[in-house]
Amino acid sequence: MSCAPNGPTAAEAARCRRASQADEDTNLWTVGTDTGETVTATYLITGVGLLSAPNLPPIKGLDTFQGELVHTARWPGAGVDFAGKRVGLVGTGSTGIQILPELLTPRGYPYGAKRPPAGTGYYETFNRDNVTLIDVSDDAIEEITPTGLRTGTRRFDLDVIIFATGFDASTGSFTRIDIRGRGGRALADKWRDGPVTNLGFSTAGFPNLFMITGPLSPFANIPTCIEETVDWIFDAISYLRGNGLTSFEAAESGERQWAEHVTAVANMISAGKGEAVNIWFAGANIEGKPRAINVYFGGANAYFDACRAAAAKSYERFVLS
């Protein structure tokens, strides 16, 4: 569901701040926004996305910086003017390697009469005299200062700081909303040690909460996964209505078995090598977040087969009433 009428934008949808199942007899959800609006619904379907909660590292002094500070996932609509400015870029993920050549190479530079279509020019950028590469694994950022940032050994005066530091993936999209299920239990508390769901759709204790590409769903072609999971969710709701049922949630045994399967598959590849693997798939980029695989690496086809098998057996390993 959305919290804004007439097709909300992503920014408008982010206004949903809390959702609680206040009436356990009817399993109705009450959703509130930061503007005071309240919506009541039988089913709460979350389309919050895998990567929608930007990660701004809790670096000391962040609020003291006197220049311009932006995150690649919250880019100003009017753009940013970098001409003649000293720019600090924190992060070397997908957006980091895309934005660096664009920021530091003048647009009018007539290289081959047009921008070369092959590659991003990321590595070549470090050959420029006006670019300095700092390995923060050896010389970590200690704090943001009013005039720039300080690592363990150096100070850098900057006019603009860009954070290309990714997202609180998978679970962060949910836990930034105060979602409470049966007995007022917060979803963030249930997932404190890592997410548990059955097939990424539902979690025990939160009846009628359906998740589109929720935690432990496949890391595959996302539009395809969205289409398949939306169809599955609406088929499940149709099944409930057709059989006079009003409640749907994961069985604890079902989510436990699925979590074990997700972990077993991850252990077949490098993603499952624990603390030695510094990946956002396991929450390594978020300070204090437990290391736990958040996505299913078994592939879309195997996942879709599991979804169809559960539905064919009257939603086996889910609790319907």
C-alpha cells in the first residue's frame, strides 16, 4: 500500500513512519505518516525496496562541516556545482566509481570528440594531479571538521563532501519504519540478530504483513522478482478471501527452515565466509549491524519454484486462519 494518494513518488512514500496491528481480533493494520495522516487496511504490503535506506556513516563531527555535504542516493534536484572546489568522495561502491570521473573531468574536454563509451574511467582518474587516493582501511576517517575531514594521519580541507556509502540494505528499508505486530512487538527487535522470513514474503508474529522482495528473497533481476512476488502475494490474498480466511503469516518453523536454506546456499560461495567477507549483503557496511546474509543466492528460478510449491500445497509453512 502507499501512504499518499494518486501514485506517490518515492519521496512521498517514504513519509510512512509507523505501522502497527492495534486490533489483533481483526488483524487490521494502522499506518501513520509524519504528517499525522492515518490509514487502516486489512493487508499491509511493503514495497520499500532492497536499497532505499541511505547509509550515512556516523562519523564524528558530521554536523560541523561548513561546506556542502551530499549523499549519492539523495542528490539535490538542482545539482551540485563543483567548479573550482575541493571535493572529498567517501566510498568506492557502484556510485563512487561512476561519479568520480564525472566530477573531476571537465565536461568540455574534447577527448575523441565525445565521451568514450567503454568503461567509466574510474582507475584512470587516480593518475590525475588533482586526485588523491586514501586507503581508509589503513588510515581511517577519524572525524569531519568544519573545513573538511581528518584521517588518522592527515587533514584535508574540502568545500564539498560526497558520501557514496551505499545503503542499509534489505532490513534498513523496514526498520526505519516503526512496524509493530502481535503484542506490539517491533519488527526491528525481532530482526535484531538478523532477518528471518519465509521466502521473503512474511515473518511470524506479523499477520497480513506482505513484503515485496523482502529480506531473504533472491538477489537476481529485481524487476522480474518484483513481478513474480506481487503476483504471488495477490494470489495469496485471493486464496484467503476465497476460503473465508482473514489472517496470513509465516510459520516459525517455515521461516526457520528457509533461513537455514538461505545460509546453506550462501556457504557454498564466498558470501558465506562470515567476518572474513566484508560485503553489504551481510550488513558489513553498517556500524553495529549483525553479520547475517540478507538475500538468497540460489537464483530466481529455484526461488520461484519454491514459491509455487508452497502455494500449490495451500501455502505450506505459512499459518492461515
